[in-house]
Amino acid sequence: MGIMAAEASTVAGESGRMVRDGARGFVSAHHSMKRVRQVRTAEAGYSREVWTALAEAGWLGLRIPESLGGAGMGMAEVAALCDVFGEVLLPEPYIACGLIPCALLAGCANAPLRERLMHGVINGQQVLTVAWQEAPFHFHAGQCELTLSGEAESLRLHGGKRFVPAAVNADGYIVSVMHAGRFALVHVPASESASGITLHAHRLIDGSVCADLGFSDVKISASDILAEGEAARELIESAVGEATLAACAMLNAVADRALAIAVDYMGKRVQFGKHIGSFQALQHRAVDLAVRCALARAALNRALEEHAAGSTRAAADLSAAKAICSRTATLVTRSAIQLHGGIGYTDECDIGLYLKSALCHAAWLGGANAHGTRYMALRSAVEQPA
Amino acid sequence: MSVDPCTNTGEDFDALPDHEFRARFRRWLEQHCPADVRRPAHRLRGQRAREWFRLLYRHGWRAPAWPREHGGMGLSIPKLIIYDEELDRAQISRTVDMGETHLGPTLMKLGTEEQRRLYLPSILNCEHWWCQGYSEPNSGSDLASLKTRAEKEGDDFIINGQKIWSSFAAEATHVFLLVRTSTEAVKQRGITFILAEMSTPGITVKPIINLAGDDDFCEVFYDNVRVPARNVVGRVGEGWAVSRSLLGMERLFIGSPRNSQIAMRALHSLGEVLGISGERAFATAWAELSLELHAVQCLYRETARVLGQGLNPENELSMLKIAATEHFQRVTEAMMDLAGEYGPIGEVPVGSDSVDIRQLYMLARPATIYGGSSEIQRNILSRRMLKLPND
């Protein structure tokens, strides 16, 4: 519940509060619920103008070390930021095109490439998105089959990637490949589209857009290889892991806000001469949802804490959090529609937008079932305390 | 004063590093804990419970949450959680000690110097064994409507009435109870918190057989029971507030995921012993319950931490109680469901011990009733947290 969420997210403490206050200021200046409906017809699924403003306000580099031009903050602060973006359903792809590409660039060994791209990404002039997924239900970012063939001057990319977020109108992609039997990450500028990149876009239920990308003998420069081998694998797994934590924060914010909206409505809507919020059946439903929200928030806080500590249970707790937060957000948002009654089923009413956002974030980066299964596989390592 | 000289060696356990504290307690449990105390699905009661607490007491491991000045271990919240985790790891039976968890902390907060001196050491060494007298036949969830009367007569109060659901009253030496000392417009006023010896003439105890087949609960009848006025805790007429003064660890305890963990372990053993752990229905239930348990554990941890900061997360405590007790029930329901014919038969041998499916199933029932039923918690949360209208 939003009531507690603001106070209870103690993980980030003072810096989290500052991030939250700053982000609220940004949101009230650049965003309104009207935009959430407008982006449904925007080709890219978001506004490039707002993206630039987001960059100029410094949010994209929040997690980047100060030495590389960022703010040097941790995942707790990123979660605080996503809390604010989630509660207003900000359509701009902060996680996909801010958090993940920045982490890959900041962590890669190819310094000249980093210098070439980082500035533009943090400034919002270059929008990069990361293409690592090749099949549905696949969320191991460190595994792929797409092959980069050839040697130094004649590198060629051939094959495809799926469900690439915010791929339409992106300036470039960071693509995971197998090169000479080794895992690698390469930068593919989108301007090459004339020479062999095809894009098949999908409009998601929340208005955002993802795309399947096809690469047909796309020429790649050796200088565009970000990282190779185990380092590359660790880099993307870590970046996608952090993105998953951020997605959990979005899901929790969406759920908390949807419940707050429903509770508010229950205090206004009158039937049978009484506020519907005074009916015990509805009160108990609302409380049950608040309990689910509190559990999800606790699961995320735990995952953030273990992540920050680099503990052995971090991976298991991350999967538990994604499974719990995904399930909670979809349950709470669709129940919020029920609490509204008929008006909740209209497009005019904001509550439906929350359900749609929850559905998208729940499915992205591994859904409840996938992460639930992964949690069960990993938890044996967790169960025995030292 | 009858403080056992062996105890309270003066060692400040709270000053130890976490891992060392954990190792020390673990080693002690391994060396000293009797086999019959290591039956997690069973409740240790009566003489055996008192012997176990005395053993803890003699070795300085008694009353972990009590301050050291009162003879406890003075552990901070993180250490208390470790203490609890180690009890759980050693598979110690569940115990109820109302003196330690309820009366002691209440006296520390609101008792007189004399009451503390008289009762606290006797709680620690188990010379006194306390039960609670709150509920009445017509005052359950609506506790403040209680009618058991106490009339002032000289320096005494004369108590008349009936209490119910007093756990282990038949084994108790003392009772702390709520009585009505005046009838006023607001029913919470006019209630007084008072202490009595169970051996006082006029007290009759009648055990109640519950659905698990145990006689934990009792009816207690008070027929002209004379109790000295110095036994009142707090002021006369302010007993409601005295009974509500227990916050923190005592309320955290009721939302502890420990029962769920015990039941989950039993479910796991059942899966192995009955050869059903590979079945889809079992695997599905197991995975779902594991994930939910994880969430409850996270909320427990977080709530404990907030408590440790000296705050009172009353909404979280209520939510935790709902979540933990309902999860405990779901585990026992899955167990009954998955065990097929073995469910109603009950006892399934597991290694040298056994899992009693029926008993766990029934033990889980009252968890959502006592300490403020799940529905009462929801009513409270709907007003206090969600601020939903009353109309």
C-alpha cells in the first residue's frame, strides 16, 4: 500500500528519499496520465522528448560510477526511482534503455567503445537497447545461439533476437552473440538497417513496443565488440539481474498505487446510501491485497539487501522476488478493477492502465512461473544457514 | 528471592559477534538438549516444559528478550532472531510460557517494584507458571465486553465470574486476568488487570478437549475469590491499556513463520516417506508454499528490524499475523490433501520420529482465531491502515 510504501522502503534510506523527491519533481513537470494513453499510437511506444528530458535530469546515469559521468548510486536508489516511475506508469523505457545499456557500457573492457557511446547514452542522444533473448520463456541472458562469424575485418552477424524492448527508433543495439565458440556482446548501430537488419514490431497491451530483430549478414566492426568470454557473460547476467530487481520495484509501485486508487474510490463511491468502502466484504478484500503488497515489498527489500551484500543467496532471492512481485502486481491490479465495479472496466478509468502495466512487467525478464521454478532450483543453496 | 545461583553469569551475549553467538548457542543445544525436547511438531508442556526452561535458565540461555537487569539475556532483535533460528534448526518443540512472554514484560513496564521483585525471578526459575484469564464465554473477539467482576472489600478484591480459553490453566500456579471493576459508558474503561494464585479458594479449573484431542485450554470459574489489592498491575480501571501494552517481540512472536517452517519440514518428510514428492500435485503445492513462506519470512525479518529501531510497526504486525497463520494452515491443508488415506489415519513414521498429519492440521486451526482473529485483524487494518469509512 502506498501509505506504507513511501515510509517502509527503508533500504535506501536518505539517498532513496532524495531520489524519490527528485523523481517526483521530474514526473510532475513532464508526465501526466494522459500520456499513458497517448503513447499507444506513438511509433516507439514512448516519447523521445521526455526521454531526453529524463536524460538531462540525470536519471539515466544514476547507477553509473561518478568517474564515468554518472551518479554512482546503488540498486536501492534505482528501486526508489522505479517506485516513482511505476506509480505514474511512466512509459519511457528507463530499465531497458537506461539501466541495462549503461551497466554494460560501464562494465565492459573496451574503453574506446565505452568512451564513444557512454556520453550519448547518458545524455539521451543515443538510445541503445539490449537484444539478448532468442526464444520465449528464455531468460538466461548469458546463453545464446546467434553467431557472429568471420575474423577481425570480416565479422558478420546472422540470425535473430526476440522481444527486444523499445527497439523501434533505437539508435543501436547491444547484441549477445557466440563468436568463435565464445560468448560476446557487440554493439550494432541501427543505421546499418539498410544493410540487413529487419524489425518486426509487437505492440504490447500497455502501449509499449518490443520487436523481433533479424540480422542478415550484418557487417560488424571488431571495434564494436564490448566484451568477450566469461567477462561478457557475467556482465550481461549481472545487468539483467539488476534490471529484474528494478522491474520488481516497478511492479510493487504499480500494485501499491492501484490499491491506493481503489481504496480512494471506495471512500467516495456511494451505493445503498453508504460508501462502498464501509462494506466489510470489500474492506477485507482490500486488506488482503494490502497484505500481498507488504509481502512483495519485503521480498524485494530482501533481494536488494542480498544483492548489495553479494551474498550466495542473492540469485535465489532475486527469483523469489520476481515471482512474488509478478504474481502480486497482477493479482492486485485486476482485483482493483473488481473493487471499482463497472467503471473499472472502462478505458476512461485509470485503474485499467495499472493492470496493463503489471501484465507487461510481470511477463518481462521471466514471469512468475519461470522465476518460481528457478527459485526452487536455487534455494537448496539457501536453506542451510552457515 | 530465590534466584538460582548458577544463572545470569553476567556474560553479555549481546556483545558477541553474530556468528559467535550463533555457534555458541548451537553447540550448547547440541550438547544439552534432551531428545524428547526435539520434537518440533509437538508441544512441550507441563512439568517437561518447566524442566526444559530450568535447564536453559541454569546455563544462562533463559528469557532472551528480557533485559539483563531483570535476569534475562538482554538480546537485541538481530540476536533474538538468531536465537529463534537456532531453536528451529535444533528442532525444539514449541513451548508456551505466558510468564516469560506476557506477564514479565508487562510487569517490567507497568508493575510496582514489589511485583517485579516478587514475580520476575520466579518466572525465570519456573517456580511460578502463569496462565492468562482474558476471554469469557460471551467475550471473545469483543473482549472489552467482559463481565467477570471484582468488588473492592477492604484491602482485597472479590472476584466472581468465568473465564475461558485459559491455556494450560490446569498446570499453572498463577493467573493474570482482566476483571471489571466498574461499569461505564465506554466498555474499555473499568477493566482492571490483576494477579492471582491458582490455589486461591474459589478457583475451579475445567479442561476443554480441543479438536486435536488435547486439553490445553481450560474454563476457569471464579467464585468469591479473594485477592489482595496490591496484586493490581497498573491503576484500577486501566487494565485494558495494561493488557494492550505488550508490543514488540510479544506481538512479533505471534506472527512468526516458525510454525509454517515446522509444517513445511513435515510436508517434505511426508513426500519422501509416502513416495509422492515426484508427483505433479505435490511438486506444485510444494513450490507454491515454499515461495509464500519465503515472502512471510522476509516480512517477518523486516518487521523485526523496524521493531529493533524502536518503532511500532503495528500494521505490519497485524499483516504478518494474518499472513503467517494462514500460511501455516495452508501447509497443513496441503499435507492432509496430498497424504490421501494417511491423512485421517494421522501418524506416519518418519525416521525415528513421526509426523502426525491430523494433529498438525488441527493445531493450525486456532492460529487464525486467537490473538485477534484474522477477521478482526482485517477490520482493524481496514480502518487504521487503509482508512476505509465506517459509515
